[in-house]
Amino acid sequence: MYKDFEQFKLNINWFVKQTDTVNLVEGIVKVNDAFIKNFPLLNDLILSARVLDVTINDNTYKLFSWTTKEGSSCGWLCKLEPKYISNIELLPEHELLLDNIGGIVESYNQPERSFTNNQNFLFLKSECKRGLGYWAEYYHDVCEDLKISPIPVGNLISFVCEANGAQTLYDLNCKN
């Protein structure tokens, strides 16, 4: 299990610095019934992981790791943040995900086409933003050029940010 963390450090060599204080403890998966009901496939995936509780300085993480078909280690480093880290409104399912596994801040040795590759974060509450941010002006210019009416963007939540700046968003007004 500690080999997974070594593989993580080899693949994501900028994340842990020599001056960081690192503590590793074998972890367990504890999710609530609501998580199991809302995310049955994710729950199965998480239950199949090797879990390492990681503390780097004052930050708490869970390293979820799996073995690839080729026999190497791959996984996600999920950051566990306090609920009060941000007052941004999120969908209840998003909050449920954060409460149970945290937000993904790094992934290592993922398959080439994995959605988690090249992301600055996925789901991390402290990084989520409401609206389009610096993309808003560009969006309105494109709509004007295409002579279409822009949709309201005030309820959009950016919950994934790619390394190139592309964002993945959801609408707070959308319900199942």
C-alpha cells in the first residue's frame, strides 16, 4: 500500500516537496448509505481500491489506488476539506461526494483517455466557482457573433478545471 504512494510521488513529482511533513496510515473506505444509493458504480470502484490516509503538512487526503491490467499502480489523490472552506452553493449530490471521498486534486498513471488526466482539480469545493468567470465575456461575444441569445450562466458551477483552463460546469437549477 505504501508502494502506491511511492508510485504517486514518482508520477506526480511536483506535488510532495522535500520540506513537506508527510504522514501515511493505512486507510479504510467509509461511505454513507446516501452515497451508496446515489453513486452505486463509484461506490463499487471505491470499495475495490487500496486506501491510504495521507497528511501533507496540514492537508488531509485519501489516496485511492488500483492495479492496472499491466500490473502497475494508478489512482486518485482526494483532498478532504472542511465544509466551511467555501460558502459556494453546490448540488446535494456534489456535497455528498465531497463528504464521502473528497475532491480529486491529482491522479496518477491513469489510462491515456481518462477524464481525470490533465485536470487541475475535480469536485474540490475550495476551487469551484459560480458563473463563467473570465470566460463570460468570450461566451457573450461568441453568442453575439452567432446571433443567438446567451443562456443564463449565473447558476452554473465550475466543478472541474482542466490544465488548459477548460471548465466543466453544471446548472444548479437542473435536478434529476
